[in-house]
Amino acid sequence: MDVERLRQDLVFTETLRGQTLTFHSAWGLFSPRAVDEGTRLLLDHVEVSADDDCLDLGCGYGAIGLTLARLAPRGRTFLVDRDFVAVEYARRNAERNAIANCEVLLSDGFSHVPPGQRFSVVASNLPAKAGNEAYTILFTDAHARLVAGGRCYVVTLSAVRRFIERSFRELFGNYEKVKQGRTHTVSLAVREP
């Protein structure tokens, strides 16, 4: 086995919401060779305006956040992940794709997001193994950081959809199943004024 070849970056180009982006990735990061089905489903259905401030929660190498930054050129997009390798790849992918209206931070959820920063859109491809307790923390923090009318979009394996619905209804007072695909569901909650 050629280990040196395995250490080299994986490089691929994707078109997401009309935005062509080149990504460098590495083994050990989520979906390292191509943008996964759940991320693509989320991006196909997230509503974002040109001046929205956005947050990609658990950004990996940056597929969601960099797409949001391109779709919201007059806003600021934050990409956060608790994996320092993912953060480094997302940061370099932002540079490679000449996306300057974003900031990439090493952060466990919202822990290192500037305290006063509020968002119009929070989006995440939630890892199935994170667990309900971690989801509850993330949803509570997202609700606190959204502006009135701000939108929280998550994509999960469809098996988790009912928990997401209950959590969103409890925390936000609302829930919408935006799209159910073959294996994933995009869910939305809105922070009411």
C-alpha cells in the first residue's frame, strides 16, 4: 500500500447551488472524496439572502459554509468545527476559492463564536453519532444566537427526524420538514419575534 499517496490531499470540484467550488480534503474527514447526499439536500433547500449572516455548525472542509458565503456576499459567514484538521482544510478552501466574507474558527459548537454575533441562518449536517444531548445543546445555543426571524436548518438521517421535530417544537415553538430525501431529512425551525 502506498501510504505517501494516502497522505496527499484529495481534490475535487463540486457545483452547489450554482456555485462551483474546489475542495481539498483528507482521509479521516467526513465524506472526503465528494460532497455527501445530506449536505447536497440541505444546500438545495436552504433559503439565504445576499446580506444574511450565516453559521455552518460542524463545517468539516467547508462545503456548506463556503456555499452559504457565496450566496450571501454582503453578509458574513462563520464556519466552526471542533476538529482542528477540518478547520484548517475549511480555512484553506476558503482561500483557494477566494471567499473573503467568511471566518473559520476552531469551536465546540458556539463556544468560540464571538459572543455578540447573531445569525440569520444556522445550518448543519448533524452527525448521527452525536446523540440527542449534544443536539439539544446545539439547538438551544442556535436559538439564542439567531436574530428574530432567523432560520435553523439541519439535515439528518431520516431515522432521527422525529427527535428533531420534538426538539424544534419545544425550543422554537415550530418545525417544518423542508424535504425528505431517500435517506436524509432537512428540517427547519424559525426564531419567532
